[in-house]
Amino acid sequence: MRTQRSDRSYRLNRRQMIGGGMAGGAALALTGSGSLPGFRGSSVAAQEQAALRFWVPPGSPLFCDVHQEIAADYAAINQSVRFEEVQCLPGETDDYFQAILAAIAAGNPPDGMVIWDTPVSLGARDALFPLDDLMAASEHAKVEKWPVGLLASCQYDGQTFGLPVMSGLYGLWYNADLLAEKGIPADRESLPKTWDELRQMSKEFTVWDGDVLVSAGFIPNNAVFDSYTLPIWSALNGGQLYDAANQTYTIDADSNIEMMDFFVSWLDEEYKGDIGLVRSSAGWNGYVTEDGLPPAFQDGRQAMLQQGSWVMGDFAAEVEPVFSNWNIGDHPVGPSGEAVVSGFWPNWLAIPAGAANPEAVFGYMDYMSAIGVEKWFASIVDIPTNADAPDVLPQTVVESRGEEFAQEIMEFWGSQADISTAMWDSPVQGFANDRLTQAVERIFTKSAAPAEELAAAQSECQAELESLLAG
């Protein structure tokens, strides 16, 4: 759910998109060798005026319109290109993914595109144009211009297949007024530094009325089983879910079992051991639920939650908040962890294999990285990540909290980009995300013990990866 998307089912659409990634892997496997027809190298001759086709995922009219405007701006200053109408494809995000795969397989893909997924899963199947030579010769898109953790989600087998141009970054959102009411220091530096400290503070705010959770401090994993943020929590406990360097999953590592045991114990102690009761009481992720339950955070009944930077634009989009004094802090460190990390949601740029004008569209992507992002950000509050991008402030925050606060928050998001852990970097990312969602669901609903369920997920994800690598 974000203002750039078309409806209130945004978070589910993200999950559906990952499912589309799984189906896409199967579709690509049908080619036999894993490669796709129509791949063109960097020697494609430049045309006198390239007619560029650019696609973006299905979103709101605002999201679609801003990409039309950015393309028009670029064409106005670069007479060597013109754009066909930017295609903001209808349907859900999995439909978009399937449309890309079909276009690549048919030898008629767009020249460039925005994807809400990792380029690795496509790059590993030769479905994307490698960008390294173009990056090296670029003005803004050189390797050193990007945060390391974000760029890693675009790299596979020594090649780079995307640009991490705009990122949704994660932090711990908190209601500073609620903390102050309990006599808890509400400045960022005083927030809990460890999971134990966060768990202890959370109890101060948790109130039950029978089987209805009236208010809460912090709910482990947001109680929405978000497998996409699980790599963050794993890294906070000194672990990882996938080792890209060795192409190995590590889901059932001791640190990850410890993580899930900690969360289940927290659920038992503070939330009656019943995630179903938690879910049926309110929306705990900052958005109205599919069943129409209001978001407890904006309603002043939730002290803290993990959420993305896009909430700056969505904070008052669905309901009128009862408070305005929100802030965002670092994630705390787990029992076996040593360092604070963050993570991200991708809005990456890529060039499909078989694109007719890879050099020309890369020029547009280079422009987008440092210049076009300003207009993008003005409409959609994702965070520009390139070192050359201009300093921009979210106007919704400027208007509600003032320019000084908005500037400070943007500096905070910049720090989160710099400490983002490696994630979105597996060739079978879609399969793994779906399997981890299932695993966490089973663990939190007490259908399986953490150790055995993580071991099962480990076995299945590694088998899927090895099958792809062997093909």
C-alpha cells in the first residue's frame, strides 16, 4: 500500500508480485538452456533518433503520469531519443511480471523498465542486459555512486543487471507522544538498542480487553508475517538467510532458530500466544486491513512498528491520525547480533534482454538516477539512493512537521541506505520469499516448531536454487 499504487491491497500485491516471480522462473526454464532469444550485446548501433519504449509497474495515475513527465523532460534535452507513451500496464504486479517475460520470450521487450523485484532472478537466466560497461562510462551510475547493500541486490555472477534508483527503506516508526506519556525518553538516541530492551518497553503499552488487543507496544515481525523484512531481523541477530557469495541458503542456522524462538516467546508472553487474536483486533502495520480494521498506529494505540519510508506519504492517506509527533529510529540488535542494520524494498531500473536500444535507454536511466528522481520523489515518497541525486524533502512532511524535521528525517533515511543488509539477491528470490512466508506463518500459528520448520524451508529453498543453477 503506497500512494503510487492503485488500491488498498498494495502490500498483498507485493506478495503476489513475488508469486509472479516464481511463475516467471518456470516460464524462463521452458527455453531449455535458461537463456532467452534475442539477447543483444553492447555493440548495438545507435540510431539517429532512438524511439524508446519504457514500462513501469501498474500503479495509480499519479505514478504513471510522473513517469510520462520524466520521459518528456529527458527527450526535451536529448534530441537523439524520443519516447513512445510510457506503458503503465494494467492489472496486478504479477501480471506486469508475466507481461515482461512474454515480451522477452517473443523478442519484443521494452527498452527499459522499472521493476519491484530483484534483477538477480532474471539476470541469472540471461533475461536482462548486463550494465557494467555502460555504468563504467556513465556520469551518474558508476558502481561507487550506489549504496553497497542496495547494489548487491542487482548483481549476480560478477555482473550488474539493475540500478537501485529509488528505495523504500525500513526503520522503526514510533509515537513520540505515547512514549513521553509513559515517561520514556522519546529521542531517537534513547530508543531500545536490543531486542530485550524493545520487548521490555513494549509491555508498557500492551492492553487487552478480553480477547481484544486494545493497544500494543511492538509486535514481533509486525504480526503480518512479512518475509520480505525477515533478512533484516536475521542480520540484526548476526545471521543471514542467503549467502550470495557461496550461493547457499542458511535459513536454519542457529542464529535464525534463536530469532524465531525469541519472537514466539515474545508472542506467548505479551500476546496470549495467539496471533489470530492480534490480527483480529486492529491493523498493526500502519494501514487499514482488508477487513476494514483501522491502523492502530495512526489511532494512537500502537507505540512502535517496523515500516518503510513510503509511510511518510501514506501516514494520513487512509485515516486521520490522532497525533502528528511520529519519528523513526534504528532497529535494535538481537541476542547474537553485533551491529545495527536496515533493509529496503526495490524500485529498480533494468534493461530486458533483446532490448532494441540498450545504450540509448541507459542514458535515460543515468538521467533518472540523479535528475529524474527529483520529480519522481516529489510525487511518490521513495528515497533516491544515488550519490549524485539532489537533496530533496518530502513535502507532506514539510507541511505537517516543518522543513527542519523533514531534513533530519531524510538524513536518517540516508544512513539506513548505507547500513542496509544484503537482501533481494537470490536467483530464486520469489520461491524463497513464498516459502519463508509459509514458514513464519506456521511458526507463529504454532503449526510447527521453529527448528523443524526452518530446516524444511532450508532444504526446499536450497533444492530450488540448485535446480536452477544446474539447468
